[in-house]
Amino acid sequence: MTMIQSGKGFVDLFPPKSDLFTSIEATARDVFAGYGCRELRTPIIEYTELFVRGIGDETDVVQKEMYSFPDRKGRSMTLRPEATAGVLRACIQHKLLRQDEVLKFFTLGPMFRYERPQMGRQRQFHQINVEILGSASHLVDVDMLFMLHRFLSEIGLTGLEYQLNSLGCAACRPTFRAALEDYLRDVDQTGLCEDCRRRMTTNPLRVLDCKVPGCKALTTGAPVITDHNCDSCRVHFDAVTDLLGRSRLQVTLNPLLVRGLDYYQRTTFEVVSTSIGAQSSVAGGGRYDGLVKQLGGPDVPGIGFACGLERLAMLAPEQPDPGVDVYIAVHAEPLLEKALEIAQVLRGQRFSVEFPYAFRSLKSQMRSANKAGARFALMLDPDGAAQCTVAVKDMRDGEQFVLSEADLPSQLLSRMAGGA
Ligand code: HAM
């Protein structure tokens, strides 16, 4: 029979990588809790309309990357390509948004985009996503960037660049868009990629952050978005950059940073690494004041970001395998059930314990103990079992000693804590 493989761009996660994912997620939970951010889980499948309206029908994500299919009643459903639209839908649907209240949510889980797979880019990938709803203050923008920075630092990421831009708002963006359209119409367009030729009329801002060299070259003399920001956008962005300038978080202003989703307004940012190849963005986000209303909710401002877990894992330092606390070896087959009994007692005291399910030579069992990275090996023999004692080997220094079964948990614990 031929083997069935996973789909292209759909990746299996197994140890040690799955351990790294779990540990990064645990750090996220821990850091976010310090900022009052709680978990919101939304469905992986939503009505297609939500993403078309939320992300924008001229974006690459909606135009060519969504996994959409009709359900049995013929309604178009989509595997979520990102979390923001679903989180906002949930907040609106369950009436969680109240005047003068700030909501902070994080969401972890798989997202789906039909993109060409390459290093750091998959069709099913995982995001760590945060949204803060209910405040237009520049303090939120800065506090969120601090939270992101703390999280990325705690998982051991260094050498990242925090890029910042302001995309203006519904009042001032049209002026910039018109200036950009004029500019693009007048330049020699032969170098533009096929996508950007389309974007020139549908979504000209996206031409600015196209990575194709011909398109990049054309942006050199292009109008600068922050020069076209209205007074209130300028005041907001100045307040953000002033505050960041007085902090230890170094940011780089990048007037070409546009982001691929249409909902952004004012502050936008991306965290970029130089060491993971072409897919260098490890996190991205920004303000989306107006989006909640556009999705049928109250006029509540919001800001958020998402990190790509695969990209974080590529950059995070390797973690040593913690190994098990105890491996129980036996001198004779009938003692395997005794091993099971002792394992249960120790696990009840929060030790991690392994023992063999089939009898093998003691030498082979000790090899397994080593492979499992055990701190202690217990060696059960018939005499000890009769006297309720256990021979123990401290695998760290090779010392061997005998303990009574009753004392096992406390004695092992005190050795692990560096005691006797
Ligand atoms: P995004 O920039 O589309 O933003 O994605 C955020 C991050 O997800 C990227 O920086 C990247 O690390 C990761 N990512 C995206 N696509 C892939 C892929 N195909 N394979 C691997 N990783 C990928 C958003 O999704 C916004 N919803 C973020 C946001 C939240 N803005 C406001 N709130």
C-alpha cells in the first residue's frame, strides 16, 4: 500500500519541536497575564463574509489565500486565515464591548492561508494573537509594544528590529492614496510586478511594501505616508514615538511599512528578524479603529498583533530536554507490577516517572534510563520488595543508596532540591 502523506504546507509537530511550541505558548500566557490579557478561543471555521468584510476584499489574503468551501447547505465557510476578525465578531456577538471599558484578549491556535510553502511559510501555521479593544489612547499602543517586547525577550529572541509606521485614518488616507496614485501613474511602470500592476488601482498602498526588486526601486521617490497624516493622527503618532523614544525599546520608523490586511489605521508595526530568510516578519500588528463598527458592532477602537509561532520557534534558543525524574528498572519480570505501583505513588507526588512495559536485561533498562534523561534510577529486586526498600542510583553523580519505599518521595525531593 502506498503511504498517505500530509498535504503540502501542512506540517506535523513532534518532540522536541512540539515541546518548544508548548513552552513558547506557556511564556505567552504568563507574560500576557501580567498585562491583564485573558484567553478567547474562537472557532477555526467562520462564514467567509466575515473575512471579506474584516480583512478587505482587495487583500492578497482574501483574493487568493483563503481556504473557502460551501457547507452542506451551500453557505460559504472559510478556515480562519487570521484571528482578529473572529475575535471581534465574538466580542460583538456576545456584547462584551461596553463604553469606557477596555478588553484585552489573547488567542492561540492554527491559521490557514493558501500560500506557496517555503522556509517560515506554511499553509497551516500558528499564531499567538492579542487584541486590546476600547481605548484610542497612545498609551495602549506603547503598552502593547512593551508587552510584545517582553514576551519576545523572555523566549530568548534577540537581534530583532521593531519597525513602526502610521497609516493615517479614514480622513487623511485618501489624500495620501491620491498622491501615491499620481506618483505611480507618472513613473515608468515596466519594473512593477504583475500583482502591483493590479494593486496600483485596487490597493496602491500595498505597492509600497512589495518585496519584488523592481517594485522596491520605484518606491524610492514615492510620497511618504506620515507627511500626509492629519493633525490628530500626527499628534497620536508623535505621542507614541515620544514615549517609545524615552523607553529602552528601540524602534525604527519605516514609512514603507503598510501591512497586508486592509483594516489598519494609525500606528502599525512589524517585528523583523534578519536571520530566518525571506519570511522575516515574526510579528505584525497595529490599530484598527473603525473595524468593530464595520463588522456591525459599536464604534470602539482597537489595536492588536500576532506572532507566527513557527517563526518564533526558528529563532528561539534550543531548549535542553528536561528528562524524567525517575526511571524504575526491575531485576525480574514479576516486579514490573511493583514498578507500576511505585510509579503511581511517585507520580501522585508530581514526579515524572517511566518504567519498562516488558522485561529486558538490567543493562538494557539502564540504557533506557539514560536515554530518558532520568535523574534517578530505581532498581527493584525481590529482597528489597519483601522488605519494602528500594535501591536507588543518582544518575548525576553515580552514587547508589537504599531507601525505604515510604521515604522515597521526600528523600528524592530533597536530593533534587540540592539537599542531602
Ligand atoms: P499578519 O502579518 O498577516 O497579521 O500575520 C502575523 C504573523 O503571522 C506574521 O508576522 C508571521 O509571523 C505569521 N504568518 C503569517 N502568515 C504565515 C504563514 N503562511 N506561515 C507562517 N507564519 C505566518 C495578522 O494576521 C493580523 N491579524 C495581526 C493583528 C492582530 N493585527 C491586529 N491584531
